[in-house]
Amino acid sequence: MHPRPARSGSVLVSALPVVPPRQGAVAAPALPPAGLPRFSVSKLEVIRDGRCVMQAPSLDIPRGEITALVGPTGSGSSTFLRALNRLNEMHARTRTTGHVLLDGRDIYDRAFPLLELRRRVGMLFPEPNPFARTIYENVACAPLLAGVRERAELDARVESCLRAVGLWGELAPRLRQGALDLSDAQQQRLCLARVLASDPEVVLLDEPCAVLDPVAARQLEDLLLGLSEQYTLVLATHDRYQAARLSERAAFFLHGELVESARTEDLFQCPRDSRTEAFLSGRYG
Ligand SMILES: Nc1ncnc2c1ncn2[C@@H]1O[C@H](COP(=O)(O)OP(=O)(O)OP(=O)(O)O)[C@@H](O)[C@H]1O
Ligand SMILES: [Mg+2]
């Protein structure tokens, strides 16, 4: 197992630089109720075409840290992730049962507004998907939708979000250029800036480094470590080393089932289930 950077509460030895917390970039989310997990999942099942493709009896996701969802391909980690902002509903013939509490409110309750959910729980996908618009428009989109009209305020939001993802220095002179002209690595960071521009509390990360080269992947990982000071991050990854480097807690999925979860170092050092041990030691995926 690769060592992961020392984080608060971790006894693992640092081998990677830890990005310091950002200062004065994006507005901090409202203070949450003390002691409550950001997400509390129970009896969650996603059923597609009459078949249960993902079941998670119970999982709490603490606020202000990175929780990794690990498992081999087809394990259900993306389906679980997408259940946290009701994205599975976009598939026809798919239904979800059970409970997903966000700060104590069930996001599957009809009374929970979908727009509020999507603003509070942003998502980054394996392949960057910027809009075919300018760099500026990609980031300004969320504040515009939220009703921000003052040009100076929009400019400030765009700058703070691009700074938050380390892109301001290289992109400031090119804000009116097309986002699709950027490299994959820049596009993925731009998409992260676009997510941050909606002022979320949670960012879901589905294999965010999947199309990045190793250097760009490490840069994005460092960025995520810095962002975890301020946001709750949930990372679906097939890469157990990445989970070890980044996460405080980890949940292991296999064949559409949440097998077990624990603090990452406990899961890696003392897995309770032999299937978890088999995956972590490289015998699956
Ligand atoms: N659109 C879909 N239609 C039907 N079944 C699907 C669909 N997407 C995923 N599944 C099934 O749901 C299960 C979980 O898939 P999921 O994508 O969540 O796994 P994963 O761990 O993220 O793996 P990968 O990232 O390699 O796709 C799998 O059995 C898969 O076949
Ligand atoms: Mg996946």
C-alpha cells in the first residue's frame, strides 16, 4: 500500500505534499448542525429493470473530509455516488428505495427540492464535460442561474473559483476563449471550478482522474486534499492506492453491494471481510 499524506487524525506517514487550505476564495458553506454526518444512508437499494444493481444497508459520510468508495469495475460505486444527488433517476426503469439523509433531511422525500439538492451536492465526472462556451461562461453559469447580475460580482466569483482550482494564473488572460480548447487536465479543473461556483457543501467525484496523466492526476489529488478542508468530498475510485492517499474513511463495494466501511487505515490494515482483503491485496481489479 502506498503511504498517504498525513491528515488530521491520521497516523500514516506523509509522502505527498498537502495543499494548504485556500484563503478567502469561495464563500464557506453555512455552518452545519454539530455532530450530524453530512449524509446518513440506510437500506439504500437501486433497482434497474427489476434487478437490484446496488445495495447499501448503512453508511454515514462525515462532513469536511474525503470518503472513498472503492471496488473493482462494476462494483456499484458510481451507482451509490449518483444516488447521493438522485442522478440515477435520469435512467428510465430505475428506482431507488431506502433513505439518504442530507443534514438530517431525506433527499428522496418528495418535499426535498431537486434544484436545492443539485446546488448543494455538485458532481465531477470521469471525463471532463465543460459546456461548449467560453471559460468565463462555464464558471459564471451557476451564479447567473442563482440570480447574480452585477458584472463585478460575477467577475469576482469567476476569479475566486478559478483560483480555488489553481487555474487563475494560467487562464486569466484567456477567459473569453472556448473551454473545449483546454487540455483534459485544465478542462477537469474548470469543471471543478464550475461545481464550486454553485457554492456546494458536497462534491461527488466519480473517478475524477480517469483520463488524466499521472502528473495531472497527482495535481488534482493535491487540490482535492486542500478542498476537503472546506467541503465534504465523496470519491468513487477503482484505485485503492488513490483511496489510501486521499480518504479518511473508505467503503468497499463488490458486485453491487456495500461490503464494509471503516476509517481508511483500519479498512486497509484490518479488513473484516475476506472479499475486502482480496481487493485491497490486489486479487480483484
Ligand atoms: N445504465 C445502466 N443500465 C443497466 N445497468 C447498469 C447501468 N449502469 C450500471 N449498471 C449496472 O449497475 C451495476 C453497478 O454499476 P456501476 O457503474 O455503479 O459500477 P462501478 O463500480 O462504478 O463500475 P465502473 O466505474 O467500472 O462502471 C453493474 O452491475 C452495472 O452492470
Ligand atoms: Mg464507476
